Amino acid sequence: MDENRRRRHAWAFWTAIILIVVFVIYPLSLGPLAWLGKAVGDPPWFEKAMYPLVLPLRLVPTPVRDAILWWIVIWRGPFD
């Protein structure tokens, strides 16, 4: 019984870690990545590399997307 309880706690712990990464760290990383892209001169390969990271923004509600885009503009500056 003790072993089952430990397994449940481990499963809950790793689930919480994954949710934190997906819903907190991932969106916060987009700002510094956008800054890096501008710092290297916005090469075409960088835009292609960023596309899979930005693609999920189409699936989130508009207020969340606007908040993430605001965060990106804070880091990068206005888009040309």
C-alpha cells in the first residue's frame, strides 16, 4: 500500500511539473526568443525555427494570445 501511495505522489508531482512548463515557462520563453531573433538581425531561418513555437498561439483564447504577444513586444520591441 505504501508503494502505491508513493507512485501516485510521483505521478502527481511530474504531472504538476509538466503543467508548469507548458503553461508558464513556455509562454515566458517566447519573449527572450523574440529578442534574440531581433538581435541576430531577423534571419529567415530564425523565423522558420520559431514557427512551431508560435503556432500554438492560434489555439489559445484571444486574451491569452494578446497577453503573450504583449510579452513578446516588451522583449522585442514593435514589429516592423
